[in-house]
Amino acid sequence: MARANATYYAGRDPFADFVTAPEISQIFGEILGAWVAVTWQAMGRPALFRLIEAGPGRGTLMADMLRLLARVAPDCHQAARVHLLEQSPRLRAVQHAALAGRGAWPVAWHAHLADVPEGPSILLANEFLDALPIRQFVRTADGWDERFVQGVGFVTVPAHDVPWGAAAGELFGRPVPLGEILEFCPEALAVAESVAARLSHAPGAGLFIDYGYDGAIWGDTLQALRDGQPAWPLADPGQADLTAHVDFAAFAAAARQGGALCHGSVTQGAFLAGLGLFARAEQLARGRAAAEAHAIRDAAQRLAAPDRMGRLFKVLALTSPGLPAPPGFQAHE
């Protein structure tokens, strides 16, 4: 999955195959920009902080956030130093074009979070964790088999390094029925640990938005999109976007173990609605032509309605110890 996705992002335009929330409506980026401003204030308004985005896509989200910060929170905008975690040279060029003139300071690109200088920071990751490679384990009467790719199909072999070291048949206390698949994303847990370590050394926060689950879930969630349509994940490696649902409970457990405070997860619908999504949509729609106003309202519904992105997508925040619950999470603490 890792090699196929690296080839895919390096050689294709992924946004021909899927659309992310920042591309649906500018309100998404505006709300997250406001979230950054309030979180920065809770951090003590540091004179300099790292504004980090993991998997920044076309740069749309960061551009929308910076536009909002420049307009309503100029002190925060002035303090921000933008760092993008992106490995694809082609996408870096797209992001550079989108962000030209947006920030008070030059944008820095990095391959890994460890390359970003230490200090106060706010990290955002929208639809980033779902693209990280997973391992799949099948519960058997004798323990666990691991599922591997062979050609355009799967094979299973006895697992010799079950990574979580839990009691037979469980992961983080969740019982898994015989014959069911349990997915495990070591790179996502490494991200959680890395962010938690950063937040333990300097004030900051991380916001993760993705589709996934936060409970006793099992099953095969590996999926592929090619030309905007579902595709067989093992066909034509590097020609389709491979993703899997994010295990937010496992991610939060790893972050807590690393010393971060966890808030959520909450549904994307509840998070965005609580931060003013629909009020902002009505403000933008007011005075527009009927078709344009309808498009604005429909985009808000697409982001937040339970039968669209509102329920499947979850939002989880990590903060440094001692910081209050960030916006969107106070009612759920």
C-alpha cells in the first residue's frame, strides 16, 4: 500500500479521483483558520509558532486558513511560520502556486514531522491518516494469521509478530470474532507518538480529520478509487488511490501513551456545526443568485449532514498537558 500510494501521488493528479473537504467549500478552511486562532490564544499567544499541515493536497486548506487569519486575527497570522509535510515534488509545486503571497513568511516543505524545528506548534491533518499503509490480521482458532498481497489477490500466513501484544482475540480491549479481519496502522500510531512527543516539549495542538471509527470495529476497509470510481485495490498498482478507515481509538491510545491530552473523537458534522458552519453558509449565500446560494448551502450540507460526510468523518484533537479543551470539543469533555 505504501509503495503503491507513493507512486500514485508522484505520478497522477489525485484530485481527479476524489474531492476533499477544502475543495468542497471555503468555509471548511475558514472554520479551521478560526480554530487555529483560538488555539493559539490558549497557548499564550506565542510570538512565533509552527503552523504545520500534513498532507496538504493542493494547498487549498492552508490558503483558506491564512486568508481568514490575515483578515480577523492578524497577530496570529504574523506569528505563524508555515510548514508543509509533503513528499511529492509535483504536489509541492501545486502548493507553492496556491500559497504565493498568502503567508507573512516563506513556506517550508518537509518530508517528515521530525524535520520541522521545535517550538510551539499547531498541526492539522485532513484526510492524511487514511492514506497510510495498514497491516491486516485474521483471527483464527489458533491465534492470528496475517494477510499479504500475492498478485491480484490475498494470501494468509500464520502471524509471528502480532504487534499489539494483547490477549488472544483482542486489540485495545476489543474482542474480535473468529474469521474476522483486524486492521492495524503502525505508521498512524507513529504519527500519534511523534505529535505527542512534540506537544510534551512545547505548547501546541494537533487536529486530525478523517473517515474512520472510534469503537469496537473489525473488518476489511481497504479500498481504492480510480477515475472517481471504486476499483479493485490490487489492480494496476500506483494507478489508484488506496485508503483505509482510520482507527481513532488506537490513534488516541498511542497519543495518550506519548503524553498528549486527547479530545474526541467527535463527528465532523457536530464539529463544524458547533463552530458556525451553517451560519457562515447563510452569510455567504445572502444576496447571491439562487443557483449560487443553493450551491453554498448544499456544500455545507455535504460537509456536515449525517448521510454525507458528517457522520463517517471524525475529528480528534491532541493538546499539550495543561491546555484547555480546544474549540469544538468543550461540550464533549
